[in-house]
Amino acid sequence: MSSFFQLFLVWGVLLVFLLVLYIIDKVNVIYQGYSRAEVPATYDDGLFGELAGKTLWDAMSGIPLPGVDTKFVSDLKPHYEPILRQHIEQVFMEGYSHGKAGTVGVPTNNRQVPTPRGSVVSWLPMHHLASLYQAGVDFATSQPDDVLRIQQSLDQVTGMIYARTGLGLGEPYSATLLIHPVTSEVDAMLPPAENVATEVAVPAVAAPAVVAPALPATSASPEPTGEVLEPDLSQLNQAQEVPNEEKAVPVAA
């Protein structure tokens, strides 16, 4: 066999091998396109432009970005605060629900946060996320003595996040997040404890009992008092008006 034929055979085998790889890759792309679950369409919030995820966090943290005006960033900060608040609350509640279920995991940096104009991808550093998530887990299984420690940890990490973004934090997050949610619809329908105590404490008013007046005691043999008793003339007049047939007739002896 000549060397030319051997070289031709080697190149032919190589081309066939590359063609097989190309066909396999195309089949995989087509299969993934048909088997992919349909995701509902989401509309990005055009207010933030190209800022999303870590880029949005860096811009709000004061890190200069090429092509991003500082005036534009400062104008966006009031609109960024609701997104940051939702991200913090979602991470804490995720840790709380996982702590209740006993399935503790690791939160992700990116989170899709809905807005009135669509949605924005928010990003937070992992060390802040871990503190928020752990505060929710600890609060799910906390004892009364642990609440103060959880409150200090939650307020500290949220204060650091707001300080890095240059936002003012009015009410601390512990005032709204460290509240146990209602566990069932039956508990939600029950009246508050104060109302229940008031209803039990008020006794029923009984109807007043009618007490007969006490009659004066009379003596069986009253003693003479020395007073002169005059006859009742009205009774004598009634006796005289009795018809004659009703009067007793004397019987002769």
C-alpha cells in the first residue's frame, strides 16, 4: 500500500470522526430545545438600564463603573431601596422556613425581585446573605433567651448593608421580621388574648331577687295598752243594711 493511499485513508477517517461529533452536538441542541420547560416571560425593569445583579450592587456601593454616570446612580438609590428590602426579607424568610422544616441550605447571591415595572436581578455578598439566612434559621428554633442575640445580629448585618449602599435605615428590620407568623387559619380567626381575658373576667349579671317585706311580729295575747278603742261606725252601718230575711228569727221557748 502506497503512502499516498495511507494518508488519504487517515484524513478520511478524521473527517468522518469530526462529522459524527458535529451531528451528535446538533442532536443534543435540538433535544434540549424541545425538552426545556416553558418559563413564563419576565420583563426587566428598564429604570435601571444595564445595571443588574452584581453590577447593580457595585454601582449602589459607590464603586465607579465605566460608562455609568454617578448622577444616574444617585438618582436610582431611592428606587433601589425597595428592591434591597425585598431581597433581605426574602432571604430571612427562606432561612426561617428552612429552619422550621429542618432543611437548612445555602442561599444564592442572585434573586429575581419583582417591581411595579417588571423585575430586577438583585445581588448581595455571600457573607451578608449567610448572616441573614442564619438569623432566620435561628429564629425558627429560638428560645426566649435567644431573641436578643438574633435581634442584634439581624440589625447589625442590615445596618452594614445600608451603610455600604449609602441608604438611610429608619425602622430596624428586627421590628418587622422577628414576629412569628400565624400558623393556621384557625389561629388567625381567634380573638386576641386581651379580649379573651376581658370576656372571661366579666361575670353575667343575675336578675335581682324580689324579697318580700318582713311582717311585724304579733303577740298571741297582747297586753292592754290603756287606750280607749272606739267602734268602727262603717262596719255598724253595713250590718244595719242587711236585708230582713237574712236576720236571725228568735225561736219561742
